[in-house]
Amino acid sequence: MIEKWIVAYQELLVRAGISEKLAVLIENVTVILVTVVLAILADFIIKKIIITTITRIARKSKNIWDDIFVERRVFNRLAHLAPAIIVHYALQYIFDAPGLVGFLENITQAYMIIVILLVIDAILNAFHEVFIKLPVSKGRNIKGYVQVVKIIFYFTAIILLISIFSGQAPKALIAGLGAMAAVLILVFKDTILGFVASIQLSANTMVNVGDWISMPKFNADGTVTDISLNTVKVQNWDKTIATIPTYALVSESFNNWKGMEESGGRRIKRSINIDMKSIGFLDKDQIEKFRKYHLLKDYISKQEKEIDAYNESLSLDVTTVTNGRRMTNLGTFRKYLENYLYNHPKIHNDMTFLVRHLQPTEKGLPMEIYVFSNDQEWANYESIQADIFDHILAIIPEFGLHVFQNPTGEDFQKLAAN
């Protein structure tokens, strides 16, 4: 139909007294102008009318996905196809040289493939963003899968582009790539490992965006901000960004603190070393002194009755230190710590709660505090822990105990002075 119109237009120019060569030139110029006008008109109609209308409808709707598609410029990228299609079909009517027409058609086809690739890329990004906003996305990261799909489309686009300019069928090109499989595996080694690792991380819910992980080998200790096909980004507490290969999270060990965050408590595990030379039995004056302590009065009364009943049952002579049971300053101090921590408003009493002795060493007897705070915020947690040990170090002398500490220069000066 178009060819008939062009021939009729040429004949009309010739009948008007214009030479045949000039008529062909005018016809070509006319076709070019009409093509340009149609391309501009198509671009205007799609962008200014259709896309604007779609954007308004998306803004008014209550759905989230259409807004995301608009923000990702899916429709804007798709609009670039219309002018390219018009130019592609108009080329055969503009130029008579088959070689030139074929070359220009290849260029327009390549342009359309690139546009379609960008549209698919935008659609995948939009779908990923929609998925993130859904409740089902909690604990599931699909960014690695999205990137794999993108790689497949990019690879397909490259094959089609090579096929267009080389004149060979895509199947022949793909068959030729079989011989390069080993090279491709070597080049895409990290991508392949990352893809497998992404599947394992997602299937086993090992780590997700927002988790707090620590991996000393990569100087990572902070919140996961992004999980991609090749890398995992961690924002450390000092605001630096650590990048970890995705497959490293599968092949090597790391700590995920998500369980702690979900438990409602954060562990306090710290010990102080007691000088064993300061450990001894309580005398009557000390017992009466500790009886006045609010946190120990019930314990002292109970222990006193229990020990007296035990010693009397065996008719033991308690005037001798080795006979019978007695309260010690260390045991009383340990009970004081238990009651102090149990009544502490920031300690989680429903989780593991221990005040225990560890194996004695050349640095004294370690007494370990193993409890959980009910505030997981880092700064608050450190403050709670510091307050507890401030109190412990300050109260120890009241029990006749001493914290083990290597002698300092001041100790030697006092010794020399004496």
C-alpha cells in the first residue's frame, strides 16, 4: 500500500513538470520528513498522553505495584520502541541501496533490543521492589535470583546483537560458545559461586538484610544492608562499609546476632578475679553486719538456722574451725550478687542466670557473671554492664575480699617506703 502511494507521488511530481531525478529526490526528502514527523508524533502521544494518563491512574490507585512501575520508568523506557519501529519500517522506502538499508536496519534492530533489555531490567527491578514490600518477603532475599535472571537476559541480548551484525543464527553462536565453556566458567566463577551461595543463604535463612552479623576475617561487625549475587554489604558500627563475598558466608563461619535480638535479651558474660588469700570464714561480727543488708538478711537467717541445725545434729564442737559447717565471705558475696542482679530492673530473670566460680588460676579465682540484660541497644547494654561491675568492684571490700591485680609501680613504692 505504501509503495503504491510513493509511486503515485513520484508520477504526480513528474506530471507536474519536474524531472525524474529531482522527483525521486523530493520523494525521498518527503518520506524522511514524514518519518521524522511520525516518529516525533508517536513519541509525543505515548509520553505526553498515554504515559501521563497511566501515571495519574497509578497515583490515584491504592495499589503499590503500579506506583513502583511508574517510579522505575518501565513505561517511559517502553515508549522508546515506537519511534524506532517507525524508522525501521520506513528505511526501505527512503534509500534504494540494499546494503545501506540493511546496515541501518541492523542498527535500529540493535537499538530495539537494547530498549527491550532496559525495559525487562526495569520490570525485574520493579518486581523485586514490590516483593520487598510484601509480608512474605520477611526473611527471604531474592536479589541474587533477580540478578541471575538479569544475567540470562543480558547474555541473550548480547547473542542477538552479535547475530544481527554477523549474519549468523543465534543457535550457531550458542553452539560455538560450547567450546568456550571452560573459559566462561573461569570468568564467571564468582558469579556461579555467588548464585549457589545465594540459594543456600535464602533456603536456610542464614542471613537477611537487617541482620547484625560479625565476621572478623573481613573486619565486618554491623548490620547487613545489601545481599547481591557477588557481595554482601555490612555497615559496621563505626559507619564504615565492609564488603564480603557472598560465597564466603557459606564456606566460612560468621556470627548472626539475629537470635539474640529476637530473644529479648543480650548476654552479659564477664568475670572478676578474686584474690584467694582474702577468702575466709565469717565471724559473728561479720554475720551481724551482713544481717543488716537488705539483700542478705533472709539468706543469713536461713543459712544460720540450717548450719546450726546441721552442726547440732552431729554434736560438733564448733569452736574448732575444722569442725562443722560455716559461712564464708566468698559464698555470702556470691549470694549477694545473685540477689542484687535478680532485683536489678535491667536484668532478664527468665533467661540464663548464673553467678559462678571458674577454675582457679595463678591470677586468682574468677567469679563470672552470666546473665542477660533486657535492653539490647548497644549503648544501653554497655551502660548496664558497666554499672553492674562498678557496683561489684566498689562493694567487694565490704566482704573482706580483694580483687586480684598485678603489682604496679605504686605498690613497689609503698613497699619500699615501709
